[in-house]
Amino acid sequence: MSAKSTSWIRSVIHAILAVGILFVGVKVFGVLVSMRKPPVRMVREIAAPLVNAQTVTIEDLQMRVKGFGTVQPKVEVSVASQVAGVVVRCHPNFVNGGILPAGEASVEIDPRDYKLAVENALSLVATAQVRVDQETAEAAVARQEWNQLHPGEEPSSPLVVREPQIRQARASLQAAEAQLAKAKLDLERTSLCLPYPVRIAQKNVDLGQYVTPGQTIATVYSTEKAEIVIPLEDRELAWFDIPPATVNGNGAESSFLETGGKPSGSEAEVLVDFAGTIHRWKGTVVRTQGRIDPVSRMVRVVVEVKDPFVPSDGRPPLVPGMFVEVSILGKSANHIARIPRYAVHNGRQVWVVAHDLLEIREVQVLRFDEGSAYVSKGLTHGDIVITSPLDTVTDRMKIRVELDKTQTAKGGNAL
């Protein structure tokens, strides 16, 4: 055979082998495909969101209105001398922070000059009284002589019976008596005292110092009452009682209590965290101040505390400058559901659990405070309110609920 024939036969054999291998591969692939089991279809279940919730309790509540303020004295005055002289005595408690009882002299000015003035005025009164007696006697003699010389006739002039002289003598006596009263008053003013107990805020004189009329001796404030001014929003005023303001005899506004009326302001509790302990005082709402703050638009409510310096169970005095919390006992509201403030959405919606579904419910909120919302309509006793935040919410969406049994619907400002 020729080389050309051999090459051709070899090419044919290679082609036959390639086709055979390809055929066998196709057959094997077909068998394998026919033997393969179909994949199992897996349906993944999307888990519902897990939320926290609490059970609603319908109850009658007494509202509390909370605020913060600084203690300030109800009465604070600058005590000034009305006479001049050297300070010869100071009360032992006449120091910064000292307490002086009512009616006790804080400072005494040298009274000797004023005692001499009283003695001098007494002599002037005695002299004037002698002159009155003399003129009265001379007038009686003059009238007797006139009657002897002109029986049955009235004197032709008051000078005849010395009536002008008597009036002049009596006027001199009155002037002398006024001078005596002034001398006694100046003598009394050498002893400086106040009609109510005070605490010394700042003393300005000391023993041996010369003082002049009008010079400030000390700045003091009364220890009988203290006041706390609390800024509140005007809507909070509807929840407690404020006594009506009146006008006193000086034309100034005063509280109803100061005019002898029965107290009608709401009670309050003053709390102070001092030296790691919470101390409490009882107070009363007495008035509001005469204007609204032009910046914050808040109403300033005044709470009065009586006897802030009286010790009780180790309680410190309620001194001016203390920053305190005030809780005003307000009016009562009936059939109220108290829930966390953050559980209310858009101001009037809550999310309620209904058969593992989220229900968006419209409610009527009676009041908000710093931590709670007080719902008057839209919730019933035993409802479960969702307290967790959710990014996306649709009505009737499926949820999983974890009920917080330890959490109650307590608000910080209600009883």
C-alpha cells in the first residue's frame, strides 16, 4: 500500500474513534441525568418582629405637676439705722448666717446722748406746763377784775382775759411734748430689732463702728416662710388650684392667704437631695407672678413653705439658693390609662396587640408629663400596648410579643 492510502485509513479510524467516544459520553450523560433526583423546594418563613408590651390598667389617678426652682426668702430687707452713734453692743448671733429671734436687738447704738435729749425735753415740757398754769391763773384774775369793773358785760377784747396768751402757752406745751416724744423715739431707735425672726445674710457694721442715719446695718431675711418660683407651661395650670390674687391696702398684689382667707391653693411637696439624702418639706401654691416670661413663655408659680428652718429628723434648713424639685398634688382624673409617653405615636396613636397582630388605634390623651401619657379614651382594661419602637409599621401586621410583667404603667407625676 502506498503512503497516501495509509494516511487516509488512519484519518478515518481517528474520526470513527472520536465519534464513538462522543456517542458514549452522550449516552452516559443521559443516564446520569435520568438518575438525578429533583431538588427539594425549601420555603423560608420570615420571622415576625419581637416587641415588648405591657398590660393596660384603668384607674383613678391624682395628677402631680413637677417643676424645679431655687429657694428664695419671702421677706428680705436691708436694716438701716435711723439715728447716728457708735455701736456699743452686738447680739451674739449678729454674724453672717446667724439667726435672731423676733424682738431682740441685733445692734445697740450708744444711747447716752439720746437719754440726755429726753431729759432736756422733759424740762421743756415742765417749763411749758408752768407757763400754761400761769397764763390760766392770770386769765382767771383778769376776768374777775373785769366782772368787778363791768358787771354783766362781756370783755371787749380776748386780750382782756388773756385768751391769746393761753393759746400760745398751750401751743408751746404741745411743741415741747412733741419734742419729748421725738427724743424718746430716737432713744428707742438706738436699739435695732425686727418684729419677726430673721437670719443674717450680710452684716455691714461691727462693735465700735460709727453709723449715720440711713446707713445699712445688715441684710436679713425672715425665717418664717420661704418661696420657690417654678416655671411651668400654661397648660399645666389646669391641673392644680391657685388661690385668687387680691390687692392689699398699698395697692400691691398679695396672695389670698395674706389677706386672712382660707387656703385654697394645692398642696406641694418640696424635695432636696442634700448630702446624699432626700429631704422633704410641705408647701402650698400661693400665687403666680404678675407676668409671663417673654422668652420661654412659661408661667411662674410660687410655692410657699412655712418654717423652713425648723429641724425635723435631721433635716437641714431650707436655705435660700437651694435648687429643689417641687411636686404639686393636682386634681384627680377618673378612668385613666397610664402608659409610657414613648408608646404614643403621632400624638394620638398607640399600637395594641390583637391576636398576635399589631393594631394601630386612635386614642385621646388627656395629659402628657415627662415620662407618661394619660389616656382617657381608646383603651380598655387589659389591653396590651406595644412599647418597643419599630421602623416600619402596618396595621394588622404579624408580631411576636414579650410581655413585661414587671413594668407597670406608672408615671412620674401621678399618684
